[in-house]
Amino acid sequence: ADGPLVLGIETSCDETGVGIVRGTTLLANVISSSMDEHARYGGVVPEVAARAHLDAMQPALEAALAEAGVTLDELDAIAVTSGPGLAGALMVGVGAAKALALATGTPLYAVNHLVGHVGADVLRDDGSDLELPTIALLVSGGHTSLLHVRDLVDDVELLGETIDDAAGEAFDKVARLLGLPYPGGPQIDRVAADGDPAAIRFPRGLTLPKDLVRHRYDFSFSGLKTAVARWVERRRDEGGAVPVADVAAGFREAVADVLLTKALAACADLGVPRLLLGGGVVANARVRQLALERCAAAGVELRVPPLSLCTDNGAMIAALGAQLVSRGHAPSPLDFGADSTLPV
Ligand code: KG4
Ligand code: ZN
């Protein structure tokens, strides 16, 4: 394999990711998660995440270099997520990347986390190339965004994003109110399998006709979460048992429906026959199934990278860095900071 040898560092949320690629070939993808430390709080605690990155960074770096069988001085470039994400968490990765770049004289590239999720697609080993343009639906505990990607390096447009909670966050919060452990997404998914998705109809946020003008591609999940909370409360007040499986199935259906309705509307409106999925919520069985069904019906090609590349990881950042190097882009001046709201 050829192409530049690039190390990628990702610390935007609770995963410390260090990946190494050569061009579009994945050499190492080491991930250390602080998820367990956040469990008792029911969500990611920023300072806890930042401290965990500091602890995990050096071991993850060494493990990635060992896995790839390369040394620091062989690297052609280093890429790091500079945003968006949790400020303190980002700073640990940016600081580590700058230190490495300075110490070894390696060019450093600051990259966008969301675009990194799209970049992950080039690492698929099924031999198929990422075709552009594509619509990208990126859904995790930290973000819910719809992108129009015409060029991976310099033509990515944010079509819409959540105006309140991320979809994964909604899964985690609803799981909590149903008494399921953190992270709630996989739990809801498991429980929902035994429920009837049509038993309770929960609201689809921002899909009213008036919303489809101003917020056509934006998402909102806090109203849905509240609707579930109210429903459960009412049932408990009435002294009835909460049908957890039906609530989970109805909630999961509402989330999946909104996500894919908006993603496919973007494909249709913009005439883009391709949809790429990314982020931890892609693990959701109903999201995947509905994506398959709706894309097939609409004649849209569906791209779903393997889950290890969908959740936050360093390899996707390295892959994006390699694209920048291959295209002859100049490295970032070393004075860049961590930008929690970095635009695409
Ligand atoms: O991309 P990811 O690993 O990173 C962060 O956002 O940090 O996504 C984690 C999120 C969590 O909110 C988790 O509950 C959700 O993805 N998630 C799921 C499933 N698996 C993980 N949500 C729904 N269904 C799942 N099967
Ligand atoms: Zn992410």
C-alpha cells in the first residue's frame, strides 16, 4: 500500500482515539473509552472525560504505534480533531498532537470531527471507493448533523443539526427514566426488540409543515424525551405498570423515523443519490433497518462503515489527514486552538 503515513488523534468526547493509516489503508485503531466513569452520572462529564484523555493518551499512542509497527519518526503527518466537541477534552488531544509535532518536526493538521466521520468511509476494506457527492447523517451522543459532502477536503456543507439534544443523548436520557443503565442506546435497542413500535406514537420533532420551512434539516429530540417522560409519569400516576418494551420501541421508532425522513429529504431535494451514516447511534438496529428500507425505496445508495469506524476513533481523523496530505494541503500553523463549535 502507498500514500502518506499519518497518525490521527481524537479526543472530542469520551473516547481517546489514536489511529494510524497509510493513505486509505488502516494500520491501527486504538480506542480507550471513559464511558464507565460517566455511567453513574448518566452522561458524559466534561472534566472527567478530559482527565481520562490525559491518562489514556500515552498508552494509546504507544499501542497504536506498536499495532501499526511504525515509529514516530516515520510519520509523514499528524492529524488531530480541533473541534467540535467538549473544549477540555479537545485540548488534551490538541496539546498532545502539538507536542508530538514539535518534538519530531512532523507536519500537523487540525481537522473537523464531523468531516472525520465522513472520512472514515475511505478506510472500508471492501474495495469500494467513497463516491461524492453524498449526504452524511452523523448521529452520536454528542452530535446529530446532516451534511452535504461534495468534496471531503474543501466542500462540506452543514445542512442541519440538532437544536437541542443529540439523538444518542435522547436514548441515554430515556433509558435512564425507564430505569435502564448507561449508555442507554444499546439497552433501549435490546428492550425495544420485544415491543410494539406502533403501540404508542411519540412526536416526531421538527416535522410539522411550518418546521419544514425553517428547520427542514434540523433535528430536535428534547420534546420527544419530555413526551416519553410525561407518558411514563402519567402511567405511573394511574398506578399502572409501564410497558417498557413498548415505550422503548415507540421511542426508537420516532427517532429512526425522524432521522431517515430528514436524511432522505435532503437526498431528494439536492438530487444526491447517496447516504452515508456515521456515529454511535448507527449501531441501532431500527435505524439501520429503516435506512436500508427507505434508501432502497428511494433508489439511494446506502453507505454504512463498520461500527468500529462509525463510533469516535483516531483512524478516521488520520484518514482525513492523509487526504489533506495527498492533496498537497499546507499543514496547520501551530497556533490553532480547540474550538468546541468549529464549523465544517
Ligand atoms: O459515537 P459514540 O460512540 O460517541 C459519543 O457520542 O461519545 O456514540 C455513543 C452514543 C451514546 O449516546 C449511545 O447511547 C448511542 O451512541 N448508542 C446507541 C446504540 N449504541 C450506542 N443508540 C441507539 N441504539 C444503539 N444500539
Ligand atoms: Zn463523533
